[in-house]
Amino acid sequence: TYVVTDNCVRCKYTDCVEVCPVDCFYEGENFLVIHPDECIDCGVCEPECPAEAIKPDTEPGLDKWLKINAEFAQIWPNITIKKDPMDGAKELDGEAGKYEKYFS
Ligand code: SF4
Ligand code: F3S
């Protein structure tokens, strides 16, 4: 599966949702997640994210993100249509530790 990681927080560009063939993105207030059981590992979303926040979970150290994606995909609503990024997305793009600082 692919997972959404830290740099999506407070950016939420949403380019990813438009390309997913199985519509497995779920939307929270300031972050998106991928449903690990629905993702078919096609990889097309990865290069679409301007924040480079999407990664294959085969990369080391992504356990935490896999857990977060799996947890919230069960409670957040599905999102399939691109919307505007969050206010200040550009300024916050690349800031470290956004999940700890801003996630709500
Ligand atoms: Fe969707 Fe493919 Fe990305 Fe998985 S890897 S979330 S199936 S676009
Ligand atoms: Fe987030 Fe990137 Fe999608 S910032 S909403 S994972 S395009």
C-alpha cells in the first residue's frame, strides 16, 4: 500500500484524489489518508503530490504512517474530487513535524 505522510498536513493539495483508480483517499480537517486495504499499489498518486507526501510503505520507517492511515481511513469521509489547497499551504510546505504540531 501507499501511505500519506507528514507533509500533507495543513497543505492538502488533493491532486492525489483525482488520479486514484479505486478512490481510496479519505479526508480529515487538515490531512488526507489512504485506506490500506483498498489501495491496489498502482503508484500513480505518488508523483502527483506537490508536497511529496505520498510514499510506498515498503520504504523503511513508515510504520507510524501506516497506522495513522489505517486508523483514520475508517472514520473519515471518502474524497474523490480535487479542491483548493489549504490557506498557507505553500508557506508550510516542507516544515518538519507538522503532524505533531498541527494535526487536529
Ligand atoms: Fe490509489 Fe494507486 Fe495511490 Fe493506492 S497507489 S492510493 S490505488 S493511486
Ligand atoms: Fe496531501 Fe499531497 Fe494529496 S498534499 S492531499 S497527499 S496531493
